Amino acid sequence: MKAVVWQGEKNVKVETVPDPKIQKDTDIIIKVTSSAICGSDLHLYRVLSPIMEEGDIMGHEPMGEVVEVGAAVDNLKVGDRVVIPFNISCGHCFMCNLGLNSQCETTQVTEYDRGAAMFGYTKMYGHVAGGQAQYLRVPQGQFGPIKVPKEGPDDKYLFLSDVLPTAWQAVEYAGVKEGSSVVVMGLGPIGLMSCRIALLKGASLVIGVDDVPERLAYAKTSGVHVLDYKKLGDDFKDAVLALTKGRGADCVIEAVGMEAHGIASQTFIQKAAGKMPDFIAEPLLKTAGIDRMAAFHQSLETVRRGGTISLIGVYNGMVDPTPLGILFDKQITLKMGQANVKSWVDKIIPHLTDDDPLGVMNFATHHVSIGKAEEYYKKFEKQEDGVIKVVLKPFD
């Protein structure tokens, strides 16, 4: 089969690799009909390359048709149409029963002291082959896959794999309610969808923050008040205060994460790790990694006293400098974590209707053959040609 394979820093190729096979009775195999490129795939593409291995198959946002079913899977049959959540969970352990699927005790990667395994996300998350391929083995097939109707285009359901539940959790964790003022830091796919969900939940003001003109323009079409933080410079905080009666926002969703532009020393350490031999860089990232914290610090500046910050951008650092004094003094609530996909699906599906209140049908900016994956990883990384969300078609 064809698959998108990691070959080195900023180097992915489409190669022919062996078809997946059932390994456990709880596995299924799907024929992938659509698979999106995620912003967190770019972390693997560049900053986290020391923990990648040549030949790793990328991707964790797939959907498709069931073509083979393990003996212990009795809730699916060949021909069913399914969306595959990015995290792999069993549905019956202590953590899953709490609704914390991203911490599933059955698939936790204890060797690296990490949570639930994920598709296409390094050995630190289980070394499970990813979904940017023509076929995919899906562990825990008795629970994970989301069965969806056979009617309608893939885009109506595809984003249940990651974008929709991740953004939904971000908004829930932020405590957005009728009349809330909300700042969303970063208008990549998760930030953009967080804006839409916040408005759906009745936020009176949603401020989207980025510096990419295409992203700002895209957010504006959904009724978001946009700010270009780079153009505002030192006036950014004052711009937010002016829109929020001088207090700051009730809720801030930080959807940027570890690669936020900013503090030079942090940037240097990230880049230095990428240049070191893997046997040095890997333990450095695992035990002394440091993230670029600019977006988080801006979140602290723009949330009101007693407000909430929801951290949904991916972080990996172990020694990040966190200003606890500001968090304490401003009495800020901080919530964070990988999305617990299956816990949010039932709340999201009622909004995937023909009138499309979340705009999923026009969310992807590009649909391309999997053969163009290398080209579109580069475009996405460089923010070229209006690329915001790319959907790969494995059989086109």
C-alpha cells in the first residue's frame, strides 16, 4: 500500500509499504478514504524529529471502510463506515470509565510514562502506524471506531477524529457559556474550530489571535473579531483590554503550544536538540525538554482575574518556566490535556447536520491525492498558498 513515511527532519515521502494485518482479536483493518494532516504532525516534521524513526507512518486523523474484523469485535462488520479517533482507548479501564480516554490504562505507554497510545505519534505514544495510508490497522476496534452513516461526504464526519473533539474539549475546559468573552490564541485548525464552537455556545465576543493573513481572514468569516499580534506588538495586551472593558477575557483558549514564536533561549534549545545525535537528543527532550511559551504568557496577560485558561496546544517540555506567581495572584483556573475523543462525540454529532452550524463542509482548504503529501507538508509548514487544513485522499 501507499503511505506517508517519515524519513528525516522536514522530510516525508510517499512510499510503498506492507499492508497491515490483524495482530490481535480486538483489531480491525480499514480502507482509508480520507486522512487529514494535523498541526501536531508538523511537530514531528520538525521539532520532535529526534524521537521519530525512519520509516514511521504519519497521521492520526483518518476515516474509511471496515475491510477486516478481529474475532473479538462484535460491534462492527465489513463494509461499515467509521471515523478513527487519534487516541487508542479500550472503553472499560478505570480511566476510560472516568471519561479520560486519553489516559487509557490498557494502552498507556508506561515505558515512557505517557498516556494512551496514539496513531502515528512516535514510540513515546506506542509506535502505532499512522493513518496517512491506504489501509490502517486499528487496535481496540471493539470501542474506538466511531460508526457513521454511509451517506454524505467524508468531510461531514472526518473531523470527529481530532479537530472537533479537541476544539470541543478546549471550549468546555475554558468554561465558555452564554455571554462569555473568549480569546483564542492561534488560528490553526483547532483554534479556528474552537472559535466556531465558542460562538455556537453563545459567547458574546470571540477574539481570534494570529499573524497569518489567510487565517485571520478565514476566522473573520465566522464572526470572529481578529487581532494580528505581530502588527500590534507591545500594544497587543491593550487591544484585548479595550475590547473587554479593561478586565481581560473571561476565557482564553491557547491553541498554539510548544512552537510559539518568542523567547530566543527556548527556541535555541529546541533547535539544538534537533541537530544532536538521537541518542543524546531523545533523553534531552524526554527529561529536560523546554517549550516556547510565548502564547501561554500572552494568555496570562489577556485573561481576566478569576478567569480560565484552556490549554489545548501540544506541549512536550519537562522544565518549562511557568509563572506560578501570576497564576496565583490572578486566581486563574488552568485546564489542559489531550482530547478525550469518545467522551465528546455524542455531544458533537447532533451538530453535524445538513445546515452545518460548525462549518465542517467548508473547513478543509485543500483536498489532494496522497501522492502530493510531501508537497503539502511543505506548504503547510511554510504557511503557503492559503493552506490551513489539508485532507489527503489515499486512492485518488
